[in-house]
Amino acid sequence: MNEEAEPPSLSSSVKEEIFVRVRREPFEYGLLPIPKLIFSDGTVTLGPLKDKLVEKASTSSYRIDADGISQVLNISTDYAHLVIQTLASVLPSSDFDPIATQSNALTADVYHLILFLYIQSYKKLLPRTHKDSASVSDVWPSTSAFDGFVSFLSPLQLMRSNSRRFMPSQADEESHQLSYLQKHLANILSLLADSVDGEDEESLVLTLERFEHLGFLIQFGEKGSNRIPLSQAAPFFANSDPDMPAIPVPAGQVHDWILQNIEAALEHKISSKEGGSTVAADQDIPMADSGPISCKGLSEGSQSFVEGISKTSVVKQASDLKGSSVKVLNCQDAVVYILAPLKYATVYGCSDATIVFGAIGKAVRVEHCERLQVITATKRITIANCRECVFYVGVNQRPLFLGDNHKLQVAPYNTFYSQLQEHLSQVGVDTTINKWNEPLVLGVVDPHDSLSHPAGVSDVQAESATCLNPDHFTNFVIPNWYGSETPNPTKQNPFALPDMYMASQKKNHQGLEEIRQALRDIQLEENRKRELSCALHVYFKDWLYASGNIRQLYCLHGD
């Protein structure tokens, strides 16, 4: 028999270990530190705003454009566009649709927007305090020009007081997010529900379409694979006739069912943690404190981790990674290549390193980093609490800078590898659009961060980035590890360089060619040529060691 297997029912969740899971993306990439978007009073303010948004939206599609959002939320049009773009970047893939078909204007689904606005009240999990200050020097051994000049809550000092081992684990963060949804579920459902036959809570019902909007926040499935559609997981919609409109369900019934599943998931995480089963609890794999570390076998859920790389280089391609997301954590004095098409990427707590991403289709976030070079082609990038970093980007939306940043520079994208164009096409990055030099800067204080700055500086604007001097712009050469495996290899940077950078590049190439020609033309005896060649090699070797590039010649490994 070749009949298609039915999705497992929730009644078998204990046997199948199918639990409700939080979609991490809205909480990790979808929070904007804009005070006017943060409503801490639940539905008191958001309820009337929802009615106004619905009134402004298209009556047929319940979609609203930036002008409508700007008017209802009383924010600038730039912020309204930022809201739509950020929301679009954290929607489930099947719901990604930020463009209206006729006007070609950015629009958002009103009910996704309401959920997006609601979770802006979320507070990130507070890190645990580091007990041993002596061991902190192993994490951040180098000093910054800013040490001693910035407040005690500066990003570097914060990182030095909280090593990775004392930061919340992935399991802790997911439990924190589940608890947040557990606390706010009644309010969330009331914003999605319709009222019939009265005005009390008993009259609230959810249609199938509104219920499926909860897929923005939760999902069912084992470890991010084999996900079950919400309508199939819910007992009250699972057997609906696809040819007939589903009967609306009382909101209270939905509330009780989801709460039961959240409680079961939280209990499962606690029991797994107590039983030492880190995989079942979706925790981070324990990492060694020193030495080169590969990310092979460190994938969990729908993401992979590259953690603790120090004084070496590592390269990963698509076959080495699982899922659609990668996190690069606490790498120091290293070069990390992630040459793959992905949806999301995070760089956190890295210093004195170069991070190269292939193509990132939804969002990149770089946070609490210092003296970093980041090279990426992506739809959007957010930089928070960083200093003395350079970002070489091909980016379709304006780069977002927030938090306590210092001495950051931006530059055009500056590299390529054989599979790049193929990867860009897979994730939908448009190489004809590069807004690398159009930064959008928000405030210093992040109201979602429990360790943000003290009160009184909430209106201080974050420091923007400056454009890299064209004379300092160079191409970054990625070795052609996989060229023979690519039928139509990329042979040049797919993003056009601005005129100033192109002119500087040509000037550098011309100067190099002149030196080469002068060396060819020089009239020397053989022994003098050998001496000159040896001297050049010595200087080149000194430069390799001084710049840290020596490791790229013999330390690259892909296992």
C-alpha cells in the first residue's frame, strides 16, 4: 500500500515526543527597541489599536501598508517600513509575503502585525552572574581602547562578566519564551478572536484562519523537522472538511488546549534536564574551554552552532550544517567561513575574528562583538552593542544599528566563492540592491534587554557607522575549495562596487602590476635575485604572522 501516512495526532504526543515548541525567530530577530511599539499593558492599548488597524486595512485581505501603520501607531514612515520588513523576516516561510500584488507597496497582515506588536513587550532572559572573575580573562584576553571610558554596563564589560557558560542556554531561553506565552496567552487569543452573541469572554471564538496565525509563535513537531500544521495538531480543526468552512471554536477551548501543551512541554524540559538528557531538552551541546572546535554534530533543532573557535580557521559548507540557521558564538582570533544558503545567522561574543557568511535569506544579527570583520550577503542585518568592527555587506534593506556601538565601519561586499550566485538565488537575495551605506540608527537603550543602560538615557541615539575609506578597501579572497563541484561557478563579486571603491581597487591593482613589472625588468645577477626573493618572502611571512593570516595557509579544516 502506498497511501500517504497521516500526521501523528496530539493524543500520541507522549509516545511520539511531539511537544509544542516556540518559534525562536520572532524573539531573536523580531524585537525592535522603538518605545512607541512596546505596549506593557496587554490588550488595554493594543485592543483599540487592533480595531484601528483593521479599519485602515484592506477589507478583503486584512493587509495594511506603511502609511496606515504610520498613522495608527504614530510613528514615522521609515519606522513603519522597518516594522513591515522586520515582521516579514520572522514569519514562517509559508507566510512570507511582504509585497502587495497591485501597488507593489510593502504591506503586512493585520493579525500577524498584532502578534508582532504584542511580543515587543518581551524581556530577554537575564544572564547568570559570573562567579570567577579570574577565568574571564580566558574569554576576553585583549583590551579595548574604550576600556575605562564607557559606563559599567558597556558591551565589552558585560561580556567579560558573563562568559558563555553563564549565559542562558538555548533550552533556558526556549523555556523562558514558553513561559511568556503561557502568561500572555489569554490576551493574545482575545486579539485574534471575534466576538459573537454578546461582549463577555464566553462569546469569543476563533476561526481556523485566525487560529493558524498562532503559527507565528508556536509549532508542533520533533526538533524542528516533521512539523505538523497547527490545524492538524489541534483536535478541534484536525478533521475539518477542506471543501467546507471550518466552524469557529470558542477561544476558551483553544486557550485550555494550548496551555495544556505548554505545561507538558515545560515539564518535559525540566524532567529531561534533571535526567541529564541534553538532547531531548534541546540544550546547547557542552563545549570545551579551549582549543579548535568544529561544529560537526552540534546541530540542534533547526540550527547549528560554531562555538569556541580560537587561533585557527574553520570552513563549513551546506552539507556540514543542519537546519536553516547558524550561530557563531565566542570565537576569538579566528577565521570562520559559513559558505551555505541559510535563513538566519547570529554572531555573538566574538573578538579579533573574521566571519564570512554565504547567503542569508532573512536576517543576520551581530551582537556584543569587538574588532570583528563580518562579510555577508543578506536581506537584512542588525548590529547591536559592537565596537571597532568592519562590516562588508551586500544587503537589500537598510542596515540597522542599535545599542551601544562605537567606531563601526561599513563597506561594500568584497568577496565571492564558486557557489555564491547559486546560494543567493536559493535564498532570494537581490544582488542589484545594496543599501550598505544607508544605516538606520535606533536608540542606545534596548528595552527588551534586562541589562540595558540605567534610566535617563532612553532618548539617546545609538552611534552610527562610517563608510570605510576606499583606500583601505580590499578584496577578500576565499580559496576555491569546492569549485570543481559547481557547474556554473561564480567568478566575480556579484554586487557592483561604487565608483570610489572601484577606482581605488583599480589603482591598487595598477600599483601592484607596476611593482611586478619593475621586479621583472630589474637587472640583477642570479645570486642578487635570490637575495631579493628571500627578502620579499621574509617580509611577506612577517606580515602573515602579524596579521594573523598565516593560519589560513595551514589551519583550514572542514571536519
